[in-house]
Amino acid sequence: MAKAFVKTFKRDYVHANHLDSAKVVLEQFPGWIKNYNENAPHKDLKMKSPREHRKSLAVSEQCPVK
């Protein structure tokens, strides 16, 4: 799983952006992580982002009887 994350992260963020210096990378990194978790579809999550997947789990885990 970690290998897949690193491969995807490098392909979609590292190689797709200008990396003029470590400072530039560190400034962009939080946004890349946020985008990866909130917007990027994941094959193993049925093309949902991790955030969408967690929301769907939370809804399915709620008890319908109170």
C-alpha cells in the first residue's frame, strides 16, 4: 500500500510540479496532501477520495434505530 501511495504521489504531484528548491517543495507539500485526501480518486476505494470513503463508512455505520 505504501509503495502505491509513493508511486501515485510522485506521478501526480512531484513530477507534475516545479521543484526549484526544497523550500518550494515544502511550501507545496501540505496542499498536495490535502488534494490527495480530499479530491483524488483511488481505485481501491471504488474511485472515491479517502475523505469520501470515510464519509460513506460513517453513514453506513450509523444505527438506524435510536
